[in-house]
Amino acid sequence: MRRYWLLFAQTVTIALGIYVVAAALRPAWFERAPTQVGIGTPQHSVPVLQAPGGPAPGSYREAASRAMPAVVNILTSKALREAHPLLKDPFFRRFFGDKQPPQEQMASLGSGVIVSGDGYILTNYHVVEGADEIEVGLADGRKAAASIVGTDPETDLAVIRIRENKLPVIALGDPAQARVGDVVLAIGNPFGVGQTVTLGIISALGRNNLHINHFENFIQTDAAINFGNSGGALVDSRGNLLGINSAIYSQTGGSVGIGFAIPVTTAKTVLDSIIKHGQVVRGWIGIESQDITPELAASFGLGREKGAIIAGVVRGSPADRAGMRPGDILLSVQGKQVADTNDMMNLIADLPPGDKARMTVMRKNRETTLDVTVGRRPRQTP
């Protein structure tokens, strides 16, 4: 009896294996054919084909359903006109009464992503910039007032918070594992029509020098991003957050398939710093730099096309005190190679203020090591 049972179990296992392989390679073999049904009256029935129910092959409904509850609509308002100073004067009000003209309000739309059950929401700085009131609309219909926890104009990120219970939270993905060609979904509230999901792929990684933000490392996508999508989620095919939708390239204001999202790694760093310090704290050494171009390399006989040329040093800055000079070429920061100016800015910004950092520079074709005591980057205004 035991022998027959083992034979039966092996047969079932092999059959299931064949079914799984065949379903993966030839899914059409297992699709149910449409059935013919009649519509109209019994006397005049018209035959039509009715497809079977169930999800369509290749659907991303699971990814969308995982991410959508955590993406919120953000409505901000701010006063356009301040009350005239005379309206506050008691003598003036004695004759003209206490009636004051209503202030004009300007409203704007955006999106955000709930990243913590404590009510923390990531969005763009330009969505909440200068807002007097912020209202958040959740996917389940709830509305809540929000307050700004902290902002970072240099990355165009902001953290706001609502006080609600049982909040849906999105899972953070890993942009380092993302590759060009991966399928992504953009979720937001374009033009205020309501929560919308668009599909595309990752078109490029590490986009910079776009002169949108001070610190740039964008994920580029052709998933449609429009007005109102700012601050929304860019998620992978499993519904994990890859980035915060931030900007588009367009001459008309509508999507032309070139959108940019801030990687969630950058957003997580900003969130962590804002929660800890109330603002983003970055390293600073006080230099101005310029990329090495092939023309510059040939003109000065540099023998290399990687690194950043020090164009200027702020007097009394950490770089000045460490002996860095204009004309030096910064090659590495704490052992990490400097490829260009953007790379240099990010490496220095990641250094903790107050720590000593070892930097290698090339001066007159000779490498020199400098120990620089890192300062705190002054807060930049947009």
C-alpha cells in the first residue's frame, strides 16, 4: 500500500511540474475560450461572444492595489492679499466698522505618499511651498489637516504629517536594483481628476545637470506625469516605492513621455534628517568647482578627464583652512572617487559636519592628501 501511495505522489508531483512549465511557456493553452451568449428578446436574439472572467495576462493590478491606498491627494491654499494696515487701526474701525474684505485664496493640487503609520507623508517642496493650509485626501475618502514637519528645497522634498489612525503605508523599494527597461507605475492626482495610475518603463537612471534642483539623481520614466502628479509615487511592478514624481520636460505643460522622479533613497535620507533635526543637515567645505571636459584636460595637460577642478575657495572655509587652492583637482573624498561636480557635491553633502574627511587632490600633476574638517552647509533658499 505504501508503494502505491509513493507512486501516486510522484505522479501528481510530475504532473504539477509539467502544468507549471506549460502554463509559463504556453499560457494560451490554458485560457478558457469565449462562450456564445444571446442578447435581445427570445424572438430576436443576437449572438455575441463573452470572454471568461479573471485577470488579464500581464496585468499589474496587484502592484497598483498595493500602492494606491498609500498615495494621497494634497490640496494647499495661501492668501494672495494681506489686509490693509488701516483695517487694524482702532480709529479707522470706529468709523467704518469691523467688516473686513475677505482675503483672496490661491489653491493648488499635488500628491503625496504615506511612508509611516505615524502619519508622515513625503511630497515635493513646491507642492507645499508657502501654504497657509494643507488638506490631505486619503484614498478611502477620509480628509485630514496636515502640518509641515520639514522641507528641503535643494532636493524639492518636503515631509508633512497628519493625525489619523489605521493609515495605509507603502513599502520602500530599492532603486539600486532598478534597471533601464523595468516596468514602473506612476500614481497621483493629475489635474484634480482623482487618483490615476499610468504605466511606463524606466528610461534612464542617475539623470543630473538638469538644473531643476541643487542635488539631482533622477529616475527618468515615460510613464505619464502631469500637473497634480507632483509628490506622487513611482512604484515598481511589485508595488514598492522607487521614487517621488517631481518634474516633467514639456513645452506644452502636458506629458510628452519625459518625467523625473527623486529616488526613494534620497527621500529616505531627507526624511531621516528632518525627523532627527527638523531640517536636512549636510556637509560643506566651501568650494566652487567645474567639471573637467576633454577640452580642459587637453588645454592644461591634465592627463585625466575625471574629477572636479576647484574654481574657487571661500576665504576662511574648511577647504581654505585645510590648504585647498583654486586650480586643484579633487580626485577622491574619503576614498570614493570623484567623477564630476555633481558626484563631488553629493559626496561632500553626505559627510557629517564636524568630522574630519580625507580628500585627495592633484596639484601640478602631483597627488596630495588633505584632512578637511567638514562644516555645515548653509541652508539654501529656492
